[in-house]
Amino acid sequence: MKRSIGAASGAFLLALSLFPSAAFPVLYIDINAPGGKRMPIAVADVAVGSGDPSLSRGIPTILSDDLALTDLFDLIPPTAHLETVTAAHFSGKPLSFPGWKLIGAEAVVIGTVTARGDRLSVEMRLYDATQGTLLVGKRYTGTPTQLRSIVHKFANEIVYTFTGVRGVFGTEIAFSARSGKSKGKELYIVGMDGQDLRKVTDNRSFNLFPRWSPDGQWLAYTSYRTGAPNVYLRNVSTGTEKEVVRFGGSKAPGGFSPDGVWLYAGVSQAGNSDIYRVRVVGGAAEKVAEGWGLEVSPSPSPDGRRIAFVSDRGGSPQIYVKTVGVAGETRISTGTGYATSPSWSPAGDRIAYTARSGGRFVVATVAPDGTGLREVASAADGDCEDPSFSPDGRSLVYTYRKKGYSALKIIASDGRRQRTLVSGLGDAGSPAWSPGR
């Protein structure tokens, strides 16, 4: 039996694999096939051993909402279910798989939950309804406040079982926004499902450009709370902070090296901005890219060997790619317009950025050698800016703006579908998607 223990919401959440998992997932769904077959799946009401009876439908609702976001599954409506799941199904009673097949389900999820005081025990199972076989079973223990995290974890198990790719449920997006009539901007974090929005900073200053560390424990960001722009590292769980870039004038973090040792940042000195990497521990700095113009917004590649960054050396801001430690760089954005805010995909095969097209800002992606340009997000009535890839590379979060309104939106990396993540806050921007968890 495999055990894994991780911290969540300030408490421990224990996950147990109840049954041996295959060395490799059974690939039922090809995520690279646009418009491909969706998996018909039924998520049954869970059996409640003790505790709040509303959990019976509350857990399946969270799980169904997660699966719907993937665009990989067709959810069989609960009103069509012919069988009621009970505690007996977890102590030897078999499911009636012909009944589930009769309503069109090719997979079935069942669960049971017990709540005692401040402890919660949840067992979830995923079955192949056609073969009548168990695909994955997990038992989780935690606190009631961790229920959503528990369900997200099992949603990730389902996605992995059917696709071979880890799901992104439980990941979060950090961004900056103005609250109410405040003149400054604070940092916020929200779940990728749009839930659990919370304010991270509260110093009534300008707090900008949040960037996640590879372990998801820290945010690097620029704050003007002392009157000057300084770059800080903030522990997301504890709130502890430390200043990390201690030189230069204007400065903004761009991203961490994959091992978390270096933080890349654009730093201005004597009126000129260049790209540096700064050791997170110790603060030693190395210049990585320089020129007579403006060099900002560095985004390290997943293998840490290259960076994408913005330079106006050609007369307007454009995207360049450079191998770290090697002279020279290659411009990958096209045209004479405006290109900024590069974000490298987790697989290293695409770079997303903001481009000016037809008088509006749009989100585009391109291969690291400048080929295969694709426009992903655009709006006739506003601008699309500041893209950031999801940990699985299947989605992008970006800022949508029009006069007097801003929102964060998530769009598939092929541009086929999108949804609003956050709206209602003023001047939202600079979203950054956390690493997988």
C-alpha cells in the first residue's frame, strides 16, 4: 500500500492508494485529438456514513464540475441513475454494471464519506462500467475545510487514468487587482475552478507581477509599499516575506529557474533595463541579457537552458529567445507591432505572449524558433493580455480588458473553448498559474 502525505490548508491531508495501480494508465482518451470522443461518466451520490447528509450530493457536484471543465467527459445526469450507492458497495456488494451501461455510462465513480468532529474520511472509486473492473481507488483523511482539495485530488486521478496526463485541479492562479475604491493593487489567489478567492497582500500599495516558485510555496512579486519598487518572496502558507532583489531602480520578477535556485528579473540601472538572475538564497546576481534598449519580462524555459524576454532594441517591444550563458538571441515575434509578456509552455514547445493585432491586443502562441504562429484569444470589444500556461499545457489564463471592466479568463491552448475565472475586481491583471500539485 502506497502512502503520500502533503500539506493543504495548513493541515495534513492523508491519501491512501487502496488498490495496486497499473504501472501505466489505460489511455481511453486522446487529449491531442481536437473534438475527439468524450468519455460518458456517471458520478453517483456518495454514501454518508455519518456527518452532514448534504455531503451525499456536495461531493459529486464538486467532482462533476471539475470533470466538466476538462471538456473530456460527458456527465450522465443524476436523474438518470438507476442504482443507489450504499455503504455495502464498499464491503463486497458489487455494482450493477448493466444498469450503468443501460444509461450510457462507460465509467462510474462512487464514494463514501464519514465525518466525526473535525476529521473527515472519504473513499472514492472509479470503475470501468464496460469491463466491470476497478480502475483506481483512494481513501483520503483530512478536515472538513479540505473537502474541496480532497475531491480535486480524485478528479486528477480520474484524468490521469484516462489520459496519462496529470490533472490541474487544486492548482491556483495568482494575480493583482484593485479592490473597491482602493488606489493601489493587491495580490489575490483563486482556485483554477474559480473558487476560494482570497487576498494575499493588504498594504494599500501597488503589488504587481506575481510569479510562483516551482514548488508552489512562494510568490515573487514587486511591491511599492516602501515607496520604491522592491521584489519580495512571500510564503503562500505562512505569509512570511523576504526581499530578494536588492539592487537597481525599477524591477519586476519574470520567473524562477526549474530548480528554484534562481529568480529571473528585469532590473533597471542608470536608465537602462537588463535581465538578471538572482540567487534566491544569498542574493548573488548575474546579468543574463543586455542591450541598448529595454530588456524585461524574462520567462525561463522548462529545462532552464533558455529564456524568452521582451526587448525594444528593434524600435518596438518584441519577444526574443536566448540560450543562457551563450551570446546572441533570436527574435520570435513577427511584424512591426507590439509583443510582450512571454510565457513558456510546460512542454517547452510553445511560447504564449501578448501581441497587437488590428488595433487590439490578442494572445498568441509560437514555437521557440518563431514558427507556427497561432492566435489563441481575441475580443472584438476589448484586449486580451498577459497569458500564463496551466501545468499541463492544455489551457491559458489571461486578462480580458475593456473600458471600465477587467476579468481573468481561461481558454484552451488551441482556442476552442473558454470561461471567465474572476470578474468584479478592478484592473485585474498579471495572472500566473501555479505548478501542479
